[in-house]
Amino acid sequence: MLEFYFFRCLNKAALMVENELNDDGSNNNPWRLCSIQQVEELKCILKMMPIWVAGFITYIPTGQLSIFPMSQAMKMDKHLTQNFEIPPGWMIIVTMLTIAITIPFYDKVISPILTKLTNQEGGLTTLQRIGLGHFFAILTMLIAGLVEQQRRVSSISLGESNEIKEMSIMWLVPQFITLGFNQAFSIVGHTEFFNKESPDKMRSIGNSLLSLQTAVASNLSSFIVNIIHSFSGKQGQPDWLDSDVNKGKLEYFYFIVAGLGVLNFVWFLLCACRYRYKTFVKIEDLR
């Protein structure tokens, strides 16, 4: 209802009063009087903003799982075979492979099946795909937190002087797989959503929203990390994000991000249920 009244308020920009037109019928003050098309184009951009804002939290796992898991991996058994060790930096390859497999598999296998079942082009709407991205972002952080919790308990039980690392680095693979699902659905979904829902003359703005979204997510992630540094590690307690992951409590950070993801997912669902897609009218329909 608030959205309706706000958008209706924008219609005033197209109301014409006396002496606003030149003798030839042109507008003598474009900043005061707008065309109906300009007003409708602005409405298209503004109604996408709640979905855009809801995407910030979705991209936080992408930044954080390229940093902290490297410290975790250094405390784990990196042997794949007796003579071969997996470099910690290689774990991101799992995410890349997941994206490379998921996108074509969805387009060639899942999408045709869902199209027949739902009569919806592409199988799922863009907002449904974005919603799946939100779900996998939450799942990623939950898995990361549970794995780190078990890794830290296992590592502490062995003792700092013990060189034996009980947990294998392969325990980090599931979170990188779900991160790949998150990116496959979120990035593709947001790209299609912004491209399709933007006015034809403002497609460049729509396409830039994804880049701006990831940039805001990166800064938001840094802000959360700074807040945790400020409030943890007091009264002789170790910082949650200590450089030594065995002394810190990294799993708490993962669970906080997952909790924020749940709250953000609820916000996204509210916005998605109220959203109305841009409609296209064919010339034949007007005849």
C-alpha cells in the first residue's frame, strides 16, 4: 500500500500547469515537467530496489569463503594421497566446477522439465532462482560453521604440539559446492532480473546494479568483520576471528552471517511476493 501511494505521488511530475510549454509545444523546463514515459521508467527502477537491497547478504559468503577457509585448511590434513597434498587455494576450484556444471545442467535438463510442469518459460521465474540463491547462501554458512566447529574441537583435542591433523581438507568441499549453487542461481538470476525488468532505455543502469550489489556486499562484509573484531576478544578472551583459528571462534561468525541470511531471506520473500513483473504488450494484441 505504501508503495502504491509513493508511486502515485511520482505521477505529479507529469502534471502540466500553465506556462510550462513553449509556443511550439516543447517543454520549457525539463526538470519541472516530465513525460509519462519518464515517470514510468523511474517506477520500473525504483520497484526493483527492494530486491536489489535483499541481494547484499547473498554475496557475503562469496567474499568470506575465499579468506577464512584458507586458514582452516592450514590446520587440516591436506593429503589427497600419500604423496600428494592439496594446496588450500585450490579449494575455490570446487566452486568454479560446480558453477560450470550447474548452469548448463539446469538449462539443458532441469529447465525443460520444469517448463513442462509449470508452463513457465525457463522453468523458474527470475525471482524464484534468486530465492534459491538466498537459500544456498544460508546453507553454505551453516555448513561452514558446523564443519569449523567440529574441526576446532578435533584440533584442540589433539593438542597444539601434536603434528597429527585428524580432519581431512575434503571436509571443506561441501561448503564450496553449495557456494557454487549460490552463485549459479544468484548471479544468473539477478542478471536476468535486472536486464528484463529495466526500461529499454535504461538497460545499462540495470546491468550495473549487479556490480554495485557485489561491491556493497563486500563493504558490508568488511563492516561485519570490524564489528566482530571490536566486540570480541575482550576481558582476556581470544578474538573470534583470531589469526590462529584454533584460538578463535570462527564458527560464530559463520552462524551470525547465516542468521542475517535468514532474516534477509524473509525480507526477500515479502518483497518477491509483492513484486509485479513488467508486462509486454504485442502489437497484435492491440488490434
